[in-house]
Amino acid sequence: MVRGVLPWVVMPGIGERVKEMRLKRGLSQGELARRAGLTQGFIWQVEAGRKEPGKRALVALARALSVSLDELLPVVNEEAPHA
């Protein structure tokens, strides 16, 4: 498990992280999609917060961005009280 996030808790900020890392590497959405084996539309939806990537997509995105899952996933406030 990665930071207690998987499996499955909503990951606020994952789209922002993907976009930030993509832009930092000078990649277009289309190029990231090609490298990850995903569609450009899917990348757009993730970055816009309309879709949350599943396990396989997260792994593909991390590989395409040359980062670990820990680096890709947004930091989760582990000190937040549990309901």
C-alpha cells in the first residue's frame, strides 16, 4: 500500500499533481497519454478533476512521468480525525 491511500480512497489533488508533473517535464496531454497507453481525453478528465485514475492508470502515469507512486500521489493529511 502507498501511504495508506490504496485501495480505494478518493485522492483529492491527483489531477493537479499529474498536470504539474506533466508540465514540469514539458509534455503535452497527448504525449503523456501516448507514453502511458491512455487516451488524451482521459488525461484531460483526470487533470480537470472529472475522473479519478484506477490502479493500472496510476501505475501507467507514474511510469510515463518517470516517478514513483509515492511521488505521484498527493500528500494525504494523516493527522486528520477519522469519522
